[in-house]
Amino acid sequence: MAGHANNHAPIGGLKIFSGTACRELTTRICEYLGVQQGRATVERFPDGETLVKLDDDVRGRDCFVVQSTRPPVNDNLMELLIFIDCLRRASANRITAVIPYYGYARQDRKAEGRTPITAKLVANLIVEAGAHRVLTMNLHADQIQGFFDIPLDHLSAAPVLTEHFHTLKLDMPVVASPDVGNIKFGSDFAARLSADLAVIDKRRIAGDVTRANRVVGNVEGASVMMFDDMITTAGTVCEAAKLLRQFGAKEVYVSAAHPVFAGPAVERLREAGFRQIVVTDTIPVSEEARRTLSNLKVLTVAPLIGEGIRRIHEHLSVSELFRWEKKMG
């Protein structure tokens, strides 16, 4: 879908601003919509404080601010909150926080006693800052939608990813779920790609260490694709790839919406021998990762997010976009 052009007339009456975490993606979104990007200045003071100053008039406008709360998570989250507050105090008519990657999403429940539910705290902060609605993509857990007391539209990168894999025309395609908890996600991709489904049984040994034990399903001689919402330290997918080859997989692909690539991720991915690593631009991929990973493919979700913005601005059904997703995927 990355190459699809916008067939709609240029849109007026809205402003799209970019936080520092999503400059390139915001530029692509504005190009898709045929609108000029809103002008704003973001400054970092020596003591670590952030200042946002709008260089365009937003009084009475429908405003969207695009900012992934990617690493450094706290800095980017605080910048988003300040941006929202700035728009509110400048008398924007409506403020939509466009968060392609929602940080803290894995802290969505009390896994043990005396721990926070930080994903809910972040939702409260965004609402309290003054956002009227949220547009996001591939939340780690669907229940996070319920953490917001304002409208939230939840998009999926699936059509972008599946369109790419359709073009590869793989022989004996099999979708492998990297863990049992990802079966629903894997099943969706298997259906989209008319592929068989396999499941990897794994055990988590430590916070960033997992061990895969067996594969449920046949991967002998297959081109195996693994899909996940994010690649963080890459321990899960790299261990799974090793096991898939032991069970006879011909080649292994890994794909995720969010290339967090934290800690040892790039080195692990380099050594894992994937045929291709497919991610989207919800998070900018570092130059180091692009240089190191010759098998990395970055797809853009700008048309998908841009279409969501257009529908919100024009008060059209965003549910219709899900059907558009399936058609594109």
C-alpha cells in the first residue's frame, strides 16, 4: 500500500503537526493528504525541559499531532503532553493525538502485587492534557482501548504487511506464531495470506531471555513468516527462528509493526539469518540498524494513518476504513 496515491481533493480546515519522534512519517502523511504540515518549534533546554511553540494559528482548527512514544519513551511522552496542552491553550477546536506506537503498552495489567498499570496512567495523562480523541496503531493489548474515556480509533498495519508478502509469492507459505499468546494475531495473517499456521511453544526465562522448545504444526520445507506487534530485544523471534530451522523450515521471515529495536536487538537480528526483516515506519529505524541489517525492509503506514485522519476530520466512518484495509490487504 506504500505506493498508493491519494485520489481525494486536498483537505482544508485541518492542521497536522509533528512531534520530534515522527518527522518523516508525518511528512509522508501530509503528502498523502495533500496538506501543508503545521509549523511548530520544539526546544530542549539544558536542564532537560521541553518547550513547544506553535508557529501557525490554530484557533478553531481541527488539529492532529503525530508522535510515537518510542525510546526515549519518557521524553517523547512528555513532548506529546506538552504539544497537546499547547494546542489546547492556543484555542484549537479539536485535538487528536496520533500515536503510531503507544509506549508503556505492555504494562496493561497487574501481573503481580504492588505494581502499576502504567498503560492506564498514560491514557489518563493524554486525556487530562486536553486530547479529544486518539488515533493509534497495533496496540500491544486490545483492552488498552478501554483505558481512554475519549474516542479511540485503533488501526492495524496488517494490510501493509500482507500486501508486501503477497508480492513475494512464497512457495509453501506457513505463518508461525512466535508464542502461544500470539495465536490470534498469527491466525489473522494466515487467513490473509492463505497460509497454514504453526505455533511455537516457548518459556520466558528472564525479562529479555526466552527459550523455544517445540513447534506445533508442520514447517518442513516451508517459507515461514512470523508476525508480531513489535520487535523489542528480538529474543523471542530469534530463538523461534532457530527452532523453526531445526524443524526443517526452508527460510524464515519476521515482520512487525513497530521496530523498537532496543538493547541487543540489532545484533541478534543480524546473527539470526532471517531471509527478510519487515517492519513499518511507526518508529524511525536508526541508521545503525539500516547499515547493519541488509535484509531489512521498511514499509510506510502513512496512507493508512492519513486515511484515518481524513475520515476523522470529515466526520466519516472509521469502521469503513477497516473494510478498506481488507481490500488493500
